Amino acid sequence: MKNIFFIIFLFFFTIIYSQDQPYIYGSFESNSQLLQDDESIGFLSPEDNFRSNNYFQINYQTNNILAGIQYEGYLPSSLLGFYPELDNQNKITNYFIKVQNEKSDVTVGSFYEQFGNGLIFRSWEDRQLGINNAIKGVRLKYYPSDDIELTALVGQQRDGFNYTESTMQGLNTEISLNQMLNLKDTDLSIGTSIVNRYQENGSNDSIPSNVSAYGGRLNMYSGNFSLSIEGAIKDPDVIANENTLVSNRLYDGTALQVDFGYSKKGIGLNTTFRRLENFNFYSDRLAEGNIYNQKTLSFTPTLSKQQDYLLTNIYVYNSQPRLVMNSIEKRSGEVGFQNDFYYTFEKDNFLGKYKTKIAFNFSYWSGIESTFNEDNSYNVKFIGNGPRYYRDLNLEIKNRWNSKLRTAITFLDVIVDKGITLGGPLGVQGDIKAKVGVIEANYLHANGKSSRGVIQHLWTKNDRKNWLGLVYEYGISSTVNLFVSDGWNYGGADKVHYYNLGGSYSKNSTRISLNYGRQRGGLICIGGVCRFVPESNGFNLNLTHSF
């Protein structure tokens, strides 16, 4: 009922105060699956084997006012592996009105925001991962000058179709120092942030009602170089695991991220270092350990190369910022780095007539060296020699041979703790060591049609042994595309084929795709954020349209 009253108010407010020609736009997205039993992969489809996630968004905009609503329906259930609280639910979830001028803008209702890199706060939506942790409340942005941006917000974070009982408050500053320091060839800025969570402690005075996280950062761009440094600390708070307090003892948290880059024509180098000690920050103190990325305030994605191929994304890394203390394992967070190197050859080199591009990536992530005491306290080093969680080496060579043919060769060498990729405690089950080779070719036919073929192989003596992957895509026209793929686990005990076939149709702002096949179980990662999905088999239908 509150939603309806707010939407009515929003509608009349925009009509009354809008003096400009309105602009209405929006989108519709539907993702559906029809599941079926598959004995070969041990999948038994649920009774509600038809599942569908649907989103409808409409916005009304003038020069100084933006208003919008979003409807979501998960009927009869959400897609397999999504947050169960969404099942059999449908309603208007997000609604907002934003009024702005040259000096400020005010948003009332649902909004998304990020402070810095997001170490202490990011709210966003990712429909593929089932994430929508919007804040419902009030946000004010104020621009006292061209060099300063101030943000203040207060509200509650979305949790499925509900909102957390806690109240979030945040302040953020972004200041450009270019004019103040009269910088001409350098872009220099600083920022500070604070986010507070207020949550009733149930008369347990040993648990704080207010917990805050504080962050500061510096960004510099000068010539071919760039440098970004961000640090954060979190107030002492309890730690939990799946809605249960581990103890009433309080633990603080710290985070540090350093990004360095160098680039000029034909060459680029990027290096990132990050250390996270007990640095998950939630809008509910008991949310620690949930597997659906709900109630999350801090944003600590995986910092390793994001993989696109069938077999290169089997053994991926999921960041480990948590403090964990139980009878099986004890760990305090993660520390590591990622390096990217890019080089583009001049024309007419030994690799081909056209410019060849080489990309090299190396990342290493481990636990922070820590010692744990009998009273549940612990001592930690800044880096130390903690257990290895993940190491990968990637090499990619892209070449354009002529106006019709392009190729890409990829090699991946990876080592990952079994607890990361298979679930379970870390440092107990051992490592998985694997190598993956990929050859991709794209060919443009004379009649405007196109072909894309990919052959892949994964070598490992661990887990499910060797894999062979094949993909073929055929573009009939600019609007119609067909594909067939197979990931064959020929080294496994059951020698399972994870086949898929389907196609898509795109025209203007509408796209529809249909495929049938098997889904391999495990981690699915998008933008460094991961979720576990179960093995399944069935049809998938996707429709998107914007207007």
C-alpha cells in the first residue's frame, strides 16, 4: 500500500512541477527456464520446473526531474540458484523521484550509489547474479564548486522483496585539487567516506548498535602514469556465520588497495595490490556467510582476469575477505596482487601483416599470515607467508590476418584451493592444478555472414580430470545468430557432455534468445562477483526490449 501511495505522489508531482517536454523511456527483461530430469548429471528437476525472472522498468524525465519505478516478478519461482526469498513473489520493488539543478540533486525512494572503489559501500543491480541491494531512503548530492562533490544518504537496504531492519547513513566527499594547486599536466583528486549501520542490539550491551566504516583515497593521473590508493577501517563488530553469532567478541577490520598503471601507444601495464583483513561489511550483523550476495555493503570483487571461455572459467577465484574461526579452519582475510601487461606490435611483423596484440596476466592470492589464540583473539602480519588460495598465469595473442580472418590464442595455468571452487573449508582438501589452451577464429564471409569457432582443452590430474570444449557460432545476418557448444568431461568417471545449442534474434532495441542444454555446476562469476549454481538441464528463454 505504501508503494502505491508513493507512486501516485510521484506521478502528480512530476506533472505539476515539470515545465519541459517530458521524455518517457524504459525496458522489459524476461529470463525463463524449463527444467527437466537428467540422470547423466544426477539432476532431478523440482516440481516447479518452470521458472521465470521478469523485470519491467519505466522512467519519466524532464530537464530537472527524473522519476521511475521497477516491477519484478519471480513466478512461479526464481531461476535455479537464485535467492529463495524471491520465489513466487511479484511487486513494485524500486521507485524514486530525483530533482536536480546546477548545484544539487535530491533523490527520494530507491537509489544506487558507490563511494570510491566500493570498499566500504556499493549498492547496485546485477540481474545475472540475482543482486539488487538498492537503498530506500533519501540521498542528497551538493556541488559547492566545480571541484567539490558532497554526498549524504540515509535509508534501508533491500533484501529480496523486503528491507533490512537496520538504518544506513553515509557521507562522501570528492575533491579535485587541480585548480587549488594550479596543476596543468596532472589530474589529482582526494576523497573521504564514512558509512554507518545502526541496528538494535536486543539489549545485549556487548554488541554495538552502531558500527561504522571509514575510507580515504587519492587518485593521480600524470602523463602516461596513473596511481590510485584507497584505505579503509571498520569499527569493532561481532562476526557471524549463517545467522549465528560465533561469539560476542568484537573484531575490527582493515582494507588497502593500490592501483598503478602505465600506458602509451602500443603498450600498457596495470598492477593492483589489495589486502583485506576481516573486511566484509553488511547491513545485518548476522548476514556473514550467506551465499546469495544479500545485505552486502562492502564491494570486494575478485581481482583476477575475468574469463570468457567454456573451460577457462571452471576453476575461478572468489575473494576471501572474511574472518573465519571454527573447529575446521581459521583465517583472517586475503592479500594478493594482479598484473596486466599489454603490447601491440607494429604492422608487418613475424606474427602477421596486421597489428598483433599480446596480453599477459598474472595474479596471486593467499591468506594473511595469522596466529589464533585460545581466547578467540588473533595476531596478524601485514602480509607474511599465509596459505596460497589462488594463482593464475594467462597469455593471450590476438591477430588479424586479413580483412576477413581474426584469431585469438589463449593459455591459462591455474592453481586453486579446492575449497574455493568446490565449496567447503580452505586449506583442507588440497589444490587443483590445471592448464587450459584455447584457439578461437572469427571469419567474415563474402555474403555478410560470419562464423566463429573455438576449440579448448583443459588438462588436470585433479577433481574431474581432463575436458575438451568446442563452440561454433554462425551469424546468418546482423539479426540472427545460431550456436552449438559442448564441454566434454572425457577424463571424468561418467564422461559427461555439457552440450548447448540455440540462437538469438536482435532487431533495433529487442533481443530474444533460446537455448537448450546442460548447465555445469560450480562458481559463476560476473565482474569479479560470484555465486554457486547447481547442475541442471533444460530450456532457457531470454527476452529484452527497451523503449
